[in-house]
Amino acid sequence: FAETMHPILFDMGWRGTLLILSLVYFWARHHHPVYLVDFAVFDPPQNWKLSHKELMECMRRQACFTEESLAFMSRILNKSGTGPATAWPPGIVRCLNNETKLTADQTVEAARQESETVICAVVQQILDRTQIKSTEIDILIVNCSLFSPTPSLCAMIMSKFNMRFDVMSYNISGMGCSASLIAIEMAQSILRSYPSKIALVVSTENLTQNLYHGNERSMLLQNTLFRCGGAAILLSNKWRDGQRAKYKLLHVVRTQGVSKEAYEAVYECEDQNGQHGVRLSKDIVQVAGRTMEKNFTILGPYVLPLSEQIKVAKTLIWKKVARFLYKKLDSASVSSTKNITGDLKNWLIQYIPPKVATYVPDFKRGID
């Protein structure tokens, strides 16, 4: 009996060890799922909303823009795609309501008031909508690129809503138009590491201190393209929140341009006369296009069906083959082989064109 027990125990031992190692590997690779429970967006007060005509009157009353600059802003505004009732902060629009205060109020207090109005409105809205108490928030992330006061915007929210003292709070600034997604990525990373947590992400921008008062065209664009706004997103990795969540966060892909053109595409600075503003480079469309192309290339395998991935891979292979073959043919410089090289090129063109068209995958098939 003892002799027959040894093989059985050995067999059970290595099987049990393998099972334990498999479970350890699974839990090491396992991430807590992240759910978007709900979100809220800022609905501005009626006295914040300006039509195109009112906005141009507001710019005219600043008494700092030339007629040429006003005409340029008017043309950009008409092509901007913005609606007839977009929001501007009280510090800027006061010139329309008070004849004695024609210039904009760009004090820190006015900027803080704008942020408080926007942020507190969306935070209260999301708490009411999800029936979650402010003391249940474990992680707080706020992004605002151009306004980073002391105390921080995170501190303002925690004070206004009486949050817990041990909330993990993070204030992100200077990240531009991608700040919202960066905040979501940050929340995802934290939620994957800490179980049973709720994260509140607040995204906004501040215009009060960022109205440009000069006449440089690349910096005048900000006066017609940017508006007030804000959003609050509630994320959770709790199972019960997953049952009522609107979405489940699957993938976050980040790509960043590091060239000089990308670095200077959106640049905060002063003009030649010392007027502060944000300069938008003429290369911004090309920079954004190249970055989006890289982003979609990385994102594609996650969301595209296999049929679309095969088409993309086929195109890339043909491109590399064509580049290699034509490069070899072009490098043939011996005079006695010129005719042969030409004949080979003519034959090759029938099957592989010199420039293989890039296949653009149908991302709707992956998203739908």
C-alpha cells in the first residue's frame, strides 16, 4: 500500500503545483474591469450664451483689435462650426451688460469663479444622477490646461463637497485637447490596481484669463474657437456599478508627437507687444493627422475584425515588397543591364505597382 501511495502523491503534487502556478499567473495578469457609470456635461446659464454678432461686439468693445483683426476673427467665426449660443464667462461678456466696464475682467478671482461655476455644476449633476455620495469618491482627477491656481481645483472640489481626507486627488494642467483622455487613462491605471474604488474625472477649460488682446493672426484663432465647458465622468471597478454602467472601458491608446513641429503646434506665449495668448501653428492639422494615424494603427488590432486586419496586413506586405524590389532595380547601374532592368520594371509593374495604395480600414465595423 505504501509503495502505491508514492506515485499517487507525486502525481497529485505536480498537478497541484501546476494549478497553483496557473492561478498565480492568472491573478497577476488580471485587471479589475473599469466601468463608466455615467457622465454629465455643463449647461451654461442663459446670460453666458452669446451669438456670433454679440461675440464680435464684445471683441470690438475691448478696444484693442484693429479692423483687419476684427474682420479676420469674423471670417474664422463664420467657418468655425460653433453654434449661435455658445458660452463665454461673465468676466469677458460683462462689457455687453455694463457700459462702464468695457474691458475684460481677467483677475484670478474671476477665473476661479468661472471654474467653480462650471465644475461644481457638473459634479453636483453627476452625484445626483448616480445617487452616489461625495464621501464615496475614492479618486479625483481634474484637468484644466490653462488655469492651475493654488489651492488646486481638486482642493476646491473636495472643500465644496466635503469629501474624505484620504481621497487620491490629481490635478492635470498643460495637456491641451488630449487632457480628458489622459485623465481617463490615469483613472483606468489606478482603478486596475485598487479594487472596489470609485473615480471622478472632471474635465474643463478656463477662458477668463486667456482672451488674447493682440493682433497676431495665429493667436487670434483662440478668441473664436475656444468656449466655456466642462464634463464630469464617474468611473468604477465595483461589480454592482457594472450592472448599471453605460459603458465598459476596454482600451486606452496614447500616441504623442515629439517633433519640433508637434511641440510648437499649440504654444502659450506672448506676442511682440507682450500680449499673452496661445499660438496655433499652421502645421497643426498635419501634426494632428500624423498622430491620429499612429493612434489608429495601434488601436486597430484591438477593435477591427479579423477580415479588416488581414486587408491591412496584406497592404503593408505589398508595400514593403514593392519598395524592396524597386529599390534593388534602381540600384542596378551597370550599363549592360539597363535594358534588362527596364524590362524587369515593365514586367513588375503589371503585378506590383510602384506605389501601393494604402488600405483604409472600415472602423465602423469594429465600433458597431
